[in-house]
Amino acid sequence: MTANPHIGLIREKIGYALYTLQEFYSNTNWVELKGDTVYEDFGKGFNTGKCSIGTSDDQSKDRCAIGGIYKGRSTKDEAPHYYLHEHAVSTAIRATQYFLLDEGNGIYNLLGRKLFMDVFHLQSKESVVDTSLTFVVDVTGSMGSDIDAVITSLATIVTDSRSLEFIPSKYVLVTFSDPENLTTGRETSDWVEMIGWMRNLTVSGGDDCPEYALSGLLKGIEMSNRNSKIYLCTDASAKDSEKVSDLIHGLTAKSLTPVFLLTGNCDGIGWETIKTLEHFPIINSNCTVLGIGSIAIL
């Protein structure tokens, strides 16, 4: 293939080839002669001759060859060999698989994996599900009255993620406290291990109300995969408001969806301010879903 293949042209040519290939089994006597065998050399040579298809608009049906062999439909009135329709269909399907995927002669082998996937607009399951589920949790002392409910709810979110069509490839847990250098992050592909980490969370410190929430979020963004969801759990506003532009940039650059689980607020940056910036989507949910009556989800 050329260094810059014309994908549209390749796609068009493959479409023509597939149409001809699939029609072959309904419009020739191959199935009558060879049964369900795939014609692997199809297209490599040509035989002369005329076979009438026998439909009502076929002007040659009353001349040699008389009657017709068409089996592209399943009713007697529309196809003389209607009783072979299912054989033609199944053989055409297997011929299509051979045309596309045969190790020696298939289009996949000719184009290579990347170009083949580009031509057919395919994505591997690995790329589709290469998402993460990130939790950024405030572990300062003021969270003491809420932390058990938060842990229970976040563990439910992790458990529910296992029933999604596409399961996250990793789970991220970030904790932040005061001072800022206590922010930590870890990740795992094991959802059970993640729940274990959550259940072992303890709270301490943080004598004033605003906390380093944006530092925690930025750490979560750093560790998250693209097109993923990131939860923030806190009872306080953010004292590191100078980082809000970095927050917006990070969320946008990775197409992350933040969910704010707030059990309180105080002086500092208001989370409603973040919500109304509209630089990225915010999920709105009913807090009762998480089983935490005092949590506001923005």
C-alpha cells in the first residue's frame, strides 16, 4: 500500500467487490453444482456463457437457458430456485469472511491491521474501553461524619461499573488533605483492591475549612485516562483557587467528566462557579442514588 492511501477509494472498491461476490451465489448455478462450498478463486478468471436468472423482468428467461436459477429471494413467485435461497445466503456470508479475513488471500492481510480498521471504521475493544474511574476524596478531619457514607457510595459505584458494557481498564484513588503535600494517588486494574483501599480510608488534620481540592483534582486528572469520569468528594470549598484555569484545561484536554459530591461548603472557590463555566460536561444526578442524604451532586 502507498504511504498515504486513499481510504475513501479503498472503501468504495471493497464495496463493489463485496456486492459482486455476494450476488454471485444468488445469480449463478454455483450452489446447484458445488453446494455450500466457497468459490475461493472467484475473480481470478472468467468463464463465458449465459445463465438466465428467471425473474419477471428477465427478458431471456424464455430463451436458452429456460427457466432461471435465481435464488436471491425466498418465495417461489420471485425466485425460480427459491428453495436454495438459504444455501446461497450462508455461502455468501462465508465467502465474505474468506474475502476479508483469510490469512493468505484476505483483505485484512493485504491492507494490514491499522488500515483495515480505518477503512471499516473499527475500534478494538481495548481502545473503546481504555477508560478509567477516578475518585478524589477529601480525608481532612472535617470529613469524619461523612466518610463512612462516602465510602459506601463510592464502593457501590465501583461495583456497578462491573456491569457496564465496557468495563474501565483501571481505577484511581486520590486523597488530599492539608497541607497540600499530603496529596497522594494510586491506581489498580483490580476493582476489589480498589474497594479495599476505599474501606481503609481514614481522616485527620485540616484545621481550617477550605481545603486543597484543586490539587487533588489535578492529581486525579494526571492519573486518569481520556474520556473518563472523575469524582470529587469533599465537604469544603477549595483554597487553591489559583489553579482553576489548570483544572479547566486538564478536564478539557482529556475530555473528562467531573462529578462533584459535596457534603458542605465554606469560604473559597464555590463549586457552582466551576459548574457554570460550561467548558466541560457536568453530570447532574439525584443525591439519593448515592444513598447520602446530605450530599449535593453538581
